[in-house]
Amino acid sequence: MRRTTPSAQSLAPIFAALADPTRLRLLHLMAGREVCVCYFAAVLGESQPKISRHLAYLRRTGIAVARREGKWAHYQIQFPARPGAAAILRQTLATLREDPTMRMDLKRLRESQCAQ
């Protein structure tokens, strides 16, 4: 049996994080901005517990960080230190910008933030 290299082992969590549609939608919403957790469930039309599980997964993977402000947490993307992993995440985010579902999510986010 072949052993995986340290480089391959470090990429596996990134690919796993990017393998879920909900996590991709969350990452797209966070691309280039910090987002309060209060918006995710409404924008994505998902339950708050489901959103929380996915955000926790992204935090454990190290590609999202949270900042507390009062009772709310604000999330943003944190790019991996390894250049290859960061490039994979950047390319994924660039590709997501062209997806109609992602564009609609971003439109709903902008509308909900303006309403606050």
C-alpha cells in the first residue's frame, strides 16, 4: 500500500470542505467580506443548526475564522498558508462567481444587509 505524502495529506481537508454544496455556498458568501452568522440561514434557506455544523466544519478545516461581537459571530475566509491549497480555494471561489445559484445567494445577502 502506498503512503500519502505530507502535501497530499494537507490537501485532503481542503477538498473535503469543498465537496459539499452548502459549504461552497457559505464560502461564496464570505468571499471578500465578513458575514454575520445571522444572515446565513435566511439567505441559504437552510436551518440554523445545519448552517452551524457547516461553519464549524469550515473553521476546523482552517479556511474560515469567526470573530465574536456581542451575541453574534462574524465569519470570513482564511486562506491556507500552503500556496497550493490557497490556489485551490481561490480558483474554486472564482469558479463559483459564475454560478447562477451563487449569484442569487449574493443578491439575497446584499438585500438582507440593506434591510438591517
